[in-house]
Amino acid sequence: MPIYDKPMIYYPLTTLILSGAREIGIITNPEQKSGFENLLGDGSQWGLNIKYLEQHEPNGIAEAYLIGEDFLEGSASGLALGDNLFHGAGLGTSLSTTPHTLGAKILGSRVSNPSDYGVAVLAKDGTVREIVEKPSTYVSDVAIPGLYFLDATASDRAKRLSPSTRGELEIADLLTSYLQDSSLALNLLPRGTVWLDTGTIDSLSEASDYVRVVQKRQGKLIGSPEEATWRLGLIDNAQLLSLAKKQDRSAYGQYLFELLGHSND
């Protein structure tokens, strides 16, 4: 599914790359697995290692840590939801310096419609006091975006969760387990940083409009794995040129040529 000029998954994938991820597990249902494999391959074209993990039923976000336990091999990890888009000056630097080897670190974003999200209730000192999933009455305007950095205990913690009334293993419950251990930290996204949850038709259209306007105004792509891995030194000029040639009839491919100062003529 596209957001403007590129597949939706390119956006969270690029966010993970900027955060320092080099081994990435894509969790998908079996019916869509081959589509993702055809699109992303094994990730080697971007200097990455991509594996595919199957979720047979939508049993909640926290189930990712059960499905991905063998993939994680006891390491800390970052989890990005496939329909979340982040963009803003300095975001890459902020994510790349986010420590997540011990405890859990989450992001917070002030929103006007907190009842649509899981929210963090903050104490006066800015620490998290409580996590509430889609509150029916106002408790906080700090929503928790779909990007979480959890330590090596995440899978074991997920095993101890009980399904909610929705029959799902809730990410809010997993984060609460860290909160109860006083090992949960929250970073508020700076003003001007954009977070878009594209889980509805309207929000998907809004995200496409945002990407279109910003890219046309600035002349820079949002959510490009090719550019992100090239700028981080995961692929060199020759590899970027090869990727550009494979897309030379598209505006996306032309942009990659321009990064190198090349023309495909």
C-alpha cells in the first residue's frame, strides 16, 4: 500500500535504519509475506539483513516479541509499527542516540485527540506515571507513537501477559511491566516533529498529502531506504547507482541519480 510515491513500509523501515537497526524482522501474515519478500528481498541491496516472520492471527502488538523471540536472540530491539510515519529535523540523530540496552524507552507526542491512542500520564517531573489505552475521558494529551525500544527482557515479559478483553496481547500492558519496574523512560518528540498514524483511509490520505507537499517544497525524499543507507555508509556510490538504474524511469530513480550527481542520459 503506497503513501504518495513509495510503499508504506518504506517509512517505518527508514526510521528503523536511522535508529541504528541493521537486522530487521518483518512480521506479516502468511498471505502478504511473498509480497513483502518481492518488494524488500533480503535487504542486502541496502546493507541490511531482513528476515520474515509470520503472524497467523492479529493477536496484538506485544505478540511481536513472542513471534520474534528466536530472531532477537536475546538482544535489545526497536519495534516500529508498519503504518506509522515520522519526520522532522534532527529525528535521525535523536533516534540513533536513543539508548535501549536496559529497560524500555518510548516516545511521546502531544495530540488533540488522545482518546484515539494509548497515552502516557506524566508526573510533574516528566516521568511516566501511568499508561492508559484509548482513554474514554481525558487523562493526558501525550500519545505514545508506534516506535518502541525495549531491552532483552521483552520476550520473557510478553510471555507473562494475559490477553485483554479484545483478546490481544496489548503493547500498553508490556510497557506497564517496565513501568512497574521503574525502567521505562519517555522522550517527548520536539515541536515540529511530525508523527502520522496511517491506520485509516482518511489518515492515509492526509499522510500522502503531507509527503507530497514536503517533498515538492524541499526537493528531498521522506522515507527512502536507499538514501538513508547511503548517507549512513551502509552502501557506497556504486551500489546506490545500481539501485538508481533499476528505477531510472521513475521520479524516485531520478532522485537517486541526483544524489550522486549523475544523469541516466
